[in-house]
Amino acid sequence: MSEKRTELDELGEFGLIDKLTAPFTTHVSNTIKGVGDDAAVISISDQEVMLVTTDLLLEGVHFNLMYTPLMHLGYKAVMVNLSDIFAMNGTAQQITVSFAVSNRFPLEALEELYAGIKKACDYYKVDLVGGDTSSSLSGLVISISAIGRANKSEVVYRSGAKENDLLVVSGDLGGAYMGLQLLEREKEVFKANPSMQPDLEGNDYLLERQLKPEARQDIIHFLKELEVKPTSMIDVSDGLASEIFHLSKASKLGCTIYDEKIPIDAKTAMAALDFNMDPVTCALNGGEDYELLFTISMEDYDKIKGNPHMTVIGHMTDLNSGINLVDKNGALIPLKAQGWKN
Amino acid sequence: MSEKRTELDELGEFGLIDKLTAPFTTHVSNTIKGVGDDAAVISISDQEVMLVTTDLLLEGVHFNLMYTPLMHLGYKAVMVNLSDIFAMNGTAQQITVSFAVSNRFPLEALEELYAGIKKACDYYKVDLVGGDTSSSLSGLVISISAIGRANKSEVVYRSGAKENDLLVVSGDLGGAYMGLQLLEREKEVFKANPSMQPDLEGNDYLLERQLKPEARQDIIHFLKELEVKPTSMIDVSDGLASEIFHLSKASKLGCTIYDEKIPIDAKTAMAALDFNMDPVTCALNGGEDYELLFTISMEDYDKIKGNPHMTVIGHMTDLNSGINLVDKNGALIPLKAQGWKN
């Protein structure tokens, strides 16, 4: 190893991936898209492609077993992978599940985890086809890969947005993050006084956004019915701001979004205010919403106008205009990307 | 969660997988083979299938960074996955690589890891197409999935062996295990006296078996050239005994192997004796050899007879005869399966 030492924090997650994967070349002609989108795209026939995505989840980094029921964890672990397949406009078909556990876990705990995995498989109609099992010296580690399919002509990449395309997001944002804040707060209360009962009443929506989110397969279906093919798409896993940067970078464009257009549920906004947080900041940087962020041609606007599941939040601009947020007073504020995220 | 507590050690790895995956049903018609072979088999056309396999590797469980160079670790991590694709008689084409690290790792360490991954990709002509990156609170975690292809008629399952088929193994066994013993011994010496230089001279073969094994793609090619299609196949990752149990169980047969036929390199045998171990036990239970174990029809025997890369070590019997080892004195000893393995 060389003497030089570059700290990972200097690079951020995406800088690190770019650095590590840059030297790789392609050997196989059926590899259509490798690293750099929600899923890899592999040609399997003249008409069809296979989509492959994978996620690694670690106890203490991605989830806390103090407040995450194992069944919910299993469900969500599958869901986050399916979300990546949907973000390519594909149909999810198979998953593999690997896990490592210490022997402090009894079989019954793993059965809970797998009950959640099965629930997700049954709901989304995907098959569990493999995995790996290992002992762990520390916490629970889960690695899931998902395999999907799509017609070649239907695949939507991050890179397809055109100038003036509208930027659209499904559902509402920031809820999963506020759910996490509530759970973290109750954890601290419980640690200080274990006899206290958790006070989570009235927060079902936010807790569900955090603990049992759903991947937006329905949006893919809605768009097909409306005959709208997005020009680019990504799922909102790391926060809206980060995903806007990915879409813009891949499409070599700028983007302008409007503060007031960002869909935020009233419960999210109220919880944010309760925590002295700005709801828009929570929506921009919170993450784990698993909504879909996509661009559509202006011509398709009438088809989605008034649709309760989709909100136009801005539009794509030329690259030199940069990535900007228009605030309530009409001021243009350059949007900041996030750094290293789990 | 129920009150019952079943310890994982009671079940063993394969018992655990059976228990957890039993409730799952199939939703997608193109899933040909799910859990229970070296790789999942997914139909992609009338003629072709895709093969998918995955492995999870944890620092302190599967590797020790005190004596495993990161470049070798990267190479081996890819290789163990490709070995599973070859064990289905397939061609490896793509991999995804996920990892979690603590920030004690500098970029340069990960570049070493990825240099090894790239070396394996270049040598085996596979493409890196995706992955996930995360921080880790404890050690390094690596999760790799491999994707391969095969003609439907060429896929070899664990379950295809027939009574009287010959059991054949490639290369030689037990070397990787003895390499590990040498490295562990030197680690203890170093811990006791850090000024001591490691004494590993003359053990290149065993160290290479442990640190830089090769998946036996060549055997797949040899067999094609010889026009031998194995009736069943598995790769030797957990030790010969364990793999014989898998093949026999999947094929619903018994098996008899001959102690004296098990291919053991002289260096392995000498190292075993040096450690007061029985070389045959090391070959049976050592693991990590990444050789291929397969069965062939008696009719094909002449085609592989005398081939220096393959050794006939026994034959398949009816189920009721059980799984037995014939020792040097001709005595029949029931073979024991291993329990929980990493």
C-alpha cells in the first residue's frame, strides 16, 4: 500500500464510488448499463433487459433494533431494493437475501425477519431465489439484491432528462425522516427512564413512513395507464436534494425547483416545527421516502395535471444555470448536495 | 415475538436456511430454481437461463486483515462467487460489489481491495455493474453477487446424480485449510513477539491456496471439450464432506468414497502432519478449496480417465446405503456432515 492516506470523509459516498469504479472496463457485450443508475441493465434478448440492484444494511447504521420490529425491517429491506427496480421503470421478479447474525439471535427472531421478507415478496409478487448466511461478531447485517425485467424501449435512465422537462415527485416528502426523529426521541426518553411508556400516539403516518414504507410500483402503473414515459427517473432514498443532483448530473443539465411546490404532509410539517426544524429542509435532506422523482416532457403535463399522486416541483434548465431552489420570496438559492450518507 | 427460543447452533447453517425459506412460494413463472443450489436459475428465453449467486464476507469471520492483503481479499471475494456460477456449468458475466467500512480505512486501502476485484474481473472477463457503499461501526463487510448465463440444456444441478454415477473432484483438497493454519500460527507468533519475522518460506503453494485461490472455469471448459456433461455438480467451499452431503441429499442418493483416492498434495499432507492433523480430515472438512465436485455417468469414465485435473473418488449408491468412507483397511465408516459453518 502507498504511503498516501486520503480520508473517506473527504470524498463522500458518490465521490468514493466514482474513484473506485473508474478503472473498470467492460468485457461482456450484453452489459448495457453498469454502475451509476438505480439498477444495472443487462440485455437478455433483442427486446428485453434484466435489471439488477443491491443494498447492504447494517445494524447501528441503517436500523436500530431498539425500535425497529424485525418484521418491519425485513419488509423494508426488500422494499428499498424493489424501489430501485421501479425507478428504472421495470417489473421486480426475484430477490436474494443474505444475512449475518451473532448467536444472540434466536431462530424466532430470524423467523420474524423472514416473515417481513415474505410479506413483501407476496405483496410485490417477487420470488426469494437465494442468499447466504453467516455468523457475525457484532450486529445484524442484511444484503439484498433484486432482479427485475423491462422491455428495452421502456427502461428509464437517470440520464434522459431534456432541458425544459418538468420535474415531478410522487407522494410527499420528509415524513420518513420525521418518523425517525420521533423514534430517536422516544429512545432517549426510554434510556433516561425505562419505566416511561413511549409517547407516539397520533404519529402513525410518520412512523409508518419510517418503519413500513412502500415502493411506488403504483406510480409505474399509473404512468403506463396515462401513457407517460418519464424521460429520466430515480428513487428518493437519500433525500430530494441528493436525487436532484444525481438526475441533473447524469442528464448534464441544471434544475430549478420551487420551495412552495415540494409536497409535504401536514403531519410532517407539524412534527418538524415541533422539533424546531424547517419542513422544507427535512424534505430536501431527510431521505428514506422511497418516492419516485422523474422528469416528463412538457407535452405530457396535461396527462398528469391534477393527479393526486404526483406533484410538479420544478423544471430542468441548461447546465450552466446550476441547481437552484426558488424560495417563498422568489429568491434563487443554489441547492447544496449532501456529503457522505449511509 | 413468541416466548420460544431456539438457538441457532442447534440448527446449523443449512437447517436454518431450510427453516427460514420453507414458507416461501413462487410467484413468477420464469423462476426455475430458487434456494438450494450453487446459484438461482432464471429463464430468460426458450434457450437460455440467467444464474444468480451471492456471498457475504465479514472481517473477523471470513477473513483476517492481519494476514490477508486487501488486493488478495478483493480477488478472492469475486472468485468465490464465480465458482458458484461455474458449479452450475455456466459462464460468469457480471458482478455487483457492496461494502461497508469504518472511516479508519483510507481511500488507498479500498483502492487496493478494488485492484484485486478488477484483477479478477479482467481475468475472468466479467463486468462490475453495481453495488452499494456504507459506513460500518465495526469491521469491513463485503457482499458480492455474480450473474452468469447458460443454455438451458447445459445447466447442471446438484440434484441430477444417478445411482452408480462416478463422483469426481478437480484439483486437490485441504491445501487452503493448511494455508490458513500456517497463517494463524504465524499470527500467534507475531502477537507474542512482534519483532519476529514470519516464517512462511517454502509454503507458497498452501498460502496461495488460501489467499489467492482460482475458480475452476478451466474444468468447465475441459469437460465441454471432452464432451462430458456432469450429471450433478457443486463447488467445494465448505469442505468435501459437506458438499458430498449436499449432492447426495439433492439427488436423493447415498455415496461411497475411498479415503485413498482423495487427491491431497504432498505439501498439504506434510503440513498436516506437522500440525498433528490427519490429511484426509483436512481434505474432508477444511473448506475453501474452490474445486468442483461432480458426478458423471459410468459411460463417460474413459473420457476423463488419466486426466491430471480430475480424480474419481467414489460413486453414488442407493439412498439407504448412506454416505460412507472406505478407509485404508477397507472398513466402511459413515461420513459425518459438518454443522454450522461460516
